[in-house]
Amino acid sequence: MDFILLLTLGMWMIRGSAPEVSLIGLPGTARLAENSKAGTVTYSFQVALSPGASLASGYPRILNSDPLTNTFTVSMINTNKAQVTVTGTTNLDFETSPNSFALQILAVDSTKDMALQRLTVILTDVNEPPVFLDEESVLYVLEKSPPGQIYRPTVSDPENQPVTFTLTPSNTEFRIDVGSGFLTTTKQFNYLTDPRSYAFKLTVSDGNNSVSRTLVINIVNRNDDKPQFLNTITDFTVSEELSPGFIVTNITAVVPDDSFYIIYSIGTNNYLAIHRYTGLVTIANRMDRDSAPLREDPVIMVTVTATSSPSGPPSNTITLTNTITLTITVTDINDNPPICSPDAQRVAVSETEKPGALITTVTCTDNDVETAFREFLFTGLSCLGCANRFALEPTGSNQIVLKGNLDLEDPSNLLDGNEYSLLAVAEDKDEPNLKGSAYIYVTVTPVNEFPPVFSPPSYFYRISELLGRGTVIGSVKATDRDLPATGVRYSLISGGGTGGLSNIFSLDPKLGSLALLTRPDYETTQTYSLVIRAQDGDPISPLIATTTVTINITEANDEPPLCGPNQTHLIVPKDLRTGSNIQGFIMTCSDRDSPPASFIYSISGASNLNNHFVFSPSSGTNVTRLFLKEPFDYESGLDRVWHYSLTVLVSDGNLRSAGSEPRGLTQTGTVIINILVVDPDLTTVTTTTIPRVTYITITENTYSIDDWYIWFVIALGTMLLLGLLSYLLYHLCGKLYKALKHSDCSCCKPRAREDKEVLIPEPTPPKREILMEVIKINTVFDGEEVDPVTGRVYEYNSKSGARRWKDGTTVSEFVPMIQPESSTMVIPHGHSAQSQARSGRASTGQSKMRSEGVGRATEDRRSPWSSQSRQTSGQSASSARLALSEGGVKLDMVPMTTRGRLNMSEV
């Protein structure tokens, strides 16, 4: 509100003139009586406008009020007069509402000029009449009641003024207290002699205003007589299963006073009900004579009570009652059909059951109470598609017997399957001939009557021995006449073993197909006679049948030649004559399915470089020898390979043992021959172990930037030297100071003295230390042979080929090589001067090696040849290969045997 006033004043100030709209008569004050009705004019005032202006729509209006209320509204009654009226939305009660209202009235014209004024409305109190707070207008007084208070009205005065009560017209039977309003009786009333109703006007006054209402007092008759029953028949008979609501009887009771009415009630029971006012006894619930409790006791006894009551409210009355007992007997009717238990049953009958056999007995009962209603007969047995296979015998009994056959293999039974659905009907003898039924499901159980039958009874197959794993040879088939079909499973009983294998055939247990588990071998077994069993699917007593399957294996060229010896190591001098049998090597071959004349020998071209080697004879025999075909030429550089690994291919020529014509695939065997070519003039060939690698670790005491301790030592030494120099300089300066202090130095000058002592000596270079680590390898010799040239016995290792003489002689110097007639290399004990001269004329590389501390061989008297082989084999062989690979330069290699750690002082 203050904001609107400020806004209005602000607009006036902006316009620079006073408002053109004025409310004449405001501000003002109006007084309004409480409880004023809607439309009551509270205040009127004039609205003055500037010339040509008019009030804006909706104005004047109440902009705000204190307190907030919508009790008042402003409206124009003509062009310049307005009035404030009561809306009637709220009750203007002086006692409960606010007594003062401040209304802010705003008027706005068409030029936006406005005026805002206040109207104060003061609510005045009005004296109001008393108000009845209760609604009692009819009173009841029971006859013969003692005199006393019967009623006190509840009254309220809005101004809380004292009130007085008056009762008109005056009556001596009733008296009212003027101040409290208590209404009392002055005598006992008689319903038959006194008036039965009194009417009064009850008035309440606060001295200025009064209010009245009518008060009626009724005299209530006291019930002194019991009701009397008019019914003489109390025993009734009813049938069971009557519908609820069926009327059994009508109970009637009376009283002398016709102003009373009778109320009927019936004792607690489950079957009967009575109407409260008419007394009609009806059936309330189902009455079943055939079930408890009526099955044991069909008599229902109930008590009916009649209660007399006046027509007025019963709160102040005395009621009188009387009772009567009714007996109802419930009789049985034929309402239950025969009930079969079970109403559905399954019976299993063997297919071999004979006609006349008892299938099952149908059990039915009738729940009726009366014996005549419980009797029934079996009047029918139906079955769809049974073709009179079943019947009730004797007729009308409950026994079902078999009349036909149930053989499942009988073509006439195939359409019926193995289950029959029978319906047996039982019918009451008495009306209304109720029927009951039971379903009987007869399941025909199959009997395993027939064993499986193979067709044909035996089998014959011919297969090649070239067939591999998984190849299907054929199949067997057995049928079973039994129905329904249970399937046939097959199993291999015997006959499939060969060559240490228990079985080389597999049999599909469901399909009967026969397949190979591995390749057959004609050379091991030519014919197999398999016994196969077929078993039907009966889980209890299966039947079996067996058949014989004969399998002939046809021969094929499937065995490769087997030749030996294999992985042979031979040594050949490079100057061996062509046509020489290399070291007397003979290879022998065999083939399980090819004759000796079918072998063909060849050497793989990749392994037989420059075709130096050939087998003779090359075919037609199972024994052949290895010969040198082309000479070696290392001097011209044609040959550079010193070690050959020949791959020998031996073919059986595609000839089988039974014929001479090629047939099938050619089988080829492989033999590996290792040949080492040596120079007998330069190399002392000793049998040795496989070359090993000897690791020599040389450690030199030289400076490295990664040696951090060197920097640390240098820094520490420098600091010590600086400290020492500082100390000497300090003492030297002290002595010079004392000498100069006591001497005259004017005639002479100090002469510089040269210090001959080297304060910081030059560090000597570190001494180089060479360490060599040698790995020793011990060879185990597990065989002995006699050298064919010297006749001496030597030992050899069967895996690596290493050899040594069995006696204690040790070869420590080179000896001349003697080329024998055969291809065998012989190493004699001695060595001639000519060989030593050739050794002396070895390359400078050999001499250099001796000068750098390779050393001499040390003799081991216990195992001289083994000591030499442990160390020198790898070095000698590798040195020899190195020399050959460097353009044929010959190096005189001295075998070296080292025990312990080498003395490197000569390095």
C-alpha cells in the first residue's frame, strides 16, 4: 500500500501538478451493524474527474484492505457517485470477526490520472437472540414411570446474557425450571387413561430477544403381555436338495395391544432362516442328506423366538418374548449317480495275453442313503477301434475281459497302436437312472519274441591294403520283427586283431557301417573273419544274432625298402683313386612286398655335389657298395666342401613280390651317409668327439670410463697432495720469515733454489693380465674295434664317432701319412724327418700361433689318446676347415691337450 502511495505521489510530481481525479467524501469512516446481509450499503462518496475524462474500466476499486478481506466491494451507481456494499461472502459477526476494516480505494481515469483514499469500516455489536443447540423436539415417557426430570434443553446466547425458560400452555403434569430449563413430570402416567401425547411451546429469552420451538411429549405404553403363538403344527418333513428360499412354514404370534409389533428370530443353525417381521421359515442353505451331519442325523430342531415391541424407540421400553420349537426331518432322494474310483485307470497287458483273461475290475459306489437308490448296473463298455477285443463278463458286472488278441505284430492291430481307451458306464436302477463312468486305458506291452535277423546271413568284402584310417568298407544290416521297433545295435565281437593290435576295424553301433581304424597290412594278415553281433533294444531281455564278415586284403606296394647301415660316418682322403670302394661300405636292403631285383639306388643331387659318389650296382640287387666316381679337386677350387651328407634314395622299382610288372605307387627308402674328406699330408686325423666350443676369457687391467673408482682415487690422491704441499709451504714460509727477520737483505737478492725432488711421480701404466679359461670335455668310449691295417685295438664312441687307442701309447708328434690300397685312413705312431720338414714349412700363421702361447701338447700317461681328443679334436678339425676355406693354404696344426689352467707367462 505504501508503495502505491509513493508511486502515485511520484507520478504527480513528475507531471508537476495535482491529481485531476478526486474522491469527495474520502477519507472517511463508516459504521456497519454485525450480521449485515449481502448488498447492504456501507458508505457512499463522489468521484470528481477532469473535463473530458472518464473512469477507467474496473475503477474505482478496493486496492488493499487491513485485514485482507473480500467482504466489501465498490461500485458506481451513476457517473459521479460510488458506494461501498457488503458482498456476503463472509459472516460479519461481531463476536468472531474483526471489528474494524481499513479499505484503500483507488480511482483511475482515462488520462491515467488517479486518486487513492482510505475508508475505515467499524463493525457495531447487535444484541442477538439465544440459540438452541440440541435438536430434541419429541420426547417419550414410559407409562408408570416415577415423577422426575425428563429433559433439559441446550441453549447458547451470543452475548452470554442470562436466559430464562417458559413452557406454554401451562400444564400441571409438567413443570419447567425458569433459570435452568429442567423439565420434570409431576405424576405417573397411565397409557390407557391419560392422554398419549402432549404439545408445548418452549420459549428462551435473554431479556431483549427470545426464541421458541415446539416440544412434543409422547406417553409410551409399557409392554405387560407375552406374545402368543397361533401355530399348532411344529413337525415338518422336507426333501433334501431344496433350493434356498423354499418356505417350510409360517410362524404367527399376537399380543393384546395392537400398538405393539412382533419381531421373530430363530436359533443358530446351518439350514433354516426366519423373516424378522412376517415369521416365514425358509431354507437358507443346501441340505444334503447324503453327507454329514444329515447323513447320521436327518432331524433339524430349531427354536423360534417372538418378541413384542412398541412402535416407538425401544430404548425406554420393556420387551416380552415367547418361544416355540420346530422339528424338520430331511428325507433322501436319488440324486447321486454311481461314482467310480478311480475314474481313470491304466492297465498294462502283455501282447501275448490269451483271450478270456481278466483285464481289470471297475469299482463304483453310490452315495445315496436309501438302499434302493444305491443299486446300479454296468450297462455298457465302449471302445473306439477295439473291434470287440474287450467285453463285460458276465453281462452287467464290473469285470472287463479280453475277447481278441493283442499281438502287435498282427497287421490288423497296427492301426490301433499299443493303447486302447475303454469307457465303462454304471447306471442306477431307480429313477432318474443316473449314470457314472470310468475310463480304462489298456496299454499293450510289447514282448521281445523275435531275435534280429541278418540279411544276408554273412558278408564278404575285398579291400586294398592301401586304404587308410576312416575308410568305410561296407555295412551289415539286421532287422527285428518285433513291434514297436526298438532299434538294433551292432558290436564287433572278434576277428579284427593283427600284428599286436587288438582291432583295426570300427563298427558304427547304430548304422552297422564297418570302417578302418588303421591301414591293413597284407604282409601281416591277408584275411580277417569278423564276428559281428546284433542286439535288439529290449532293456530287460534283449535277443541277439551274429554274422560273419570276411574281409580279404589285396596286396599293394605299400612297404618302403629298409636299408642299412644308416647315419654312417666315413673318412675319405682327398687323393683316393676313382672306382675305390669307400672304406669298404656295403649297404643291404630289404622290402616286405618287393623282390631284391626291384631295388634302384640313387643319390640326391644336392647332397652329392660334383657327383663324386655312386652306388654299384645301381639296381637289380639288394646289396650294393659305395664307390668314388669323380676325384676331388680342391687345388683348383672346384671342390670346396670337405664334409658330405649323402641322401641315398632306394626305390623298390614299383614291382610286387608276386609279379614283375610295375603296379601301384613306388615306395622309396632313405639312408644318410656322412663322409669327411681329409688331406692326408696336412692333417692328423684322429677319431674324436663332436667339436666343442672353448671359451677363453681374457681380462686386461686397462682404463675404462665406466670405472668410477679410478676418478675417486685420482681425486683423493690430488687432495692429499694438495694438503701435503700446503703443509710444506706453511713451514717453508715460517723459516723464511725468521731468516729474513734477523738478516740484512739489502745487499743481496735471494737465489731461487731448484727442487730436485719429484713431488708428484708419474704413474706407471698398469700391468696387463691375461686369463684363459678352458672347458674340459670327457668322452665316454662304449665300443671296441680292431684296426684292419695295424691290427691294434681302439675304442670309439657310438654316438659322436670319437676314437682312441686302447693301449697307453700317446701320439705327441706328427708322423708321415701312408695311403693304403683301400679307402681306410691309417694313423701310424712314428713321424719321419720329411714330415717334420713339411711341418716346419707350414704357414706363418702356424708359427705365429705357437709364438702367442698355444704351447705344446702335454702327455697324459693314463689316457693319452683321450686327453688329446678332449681338447684338440675341435681345434684341429676347425683349423683344418679354416685353412681349406682360405684358398687351400695348408696349416700345420699341432694337437694340444691341456690339463688345468694354462701358463700364460710366455705371452
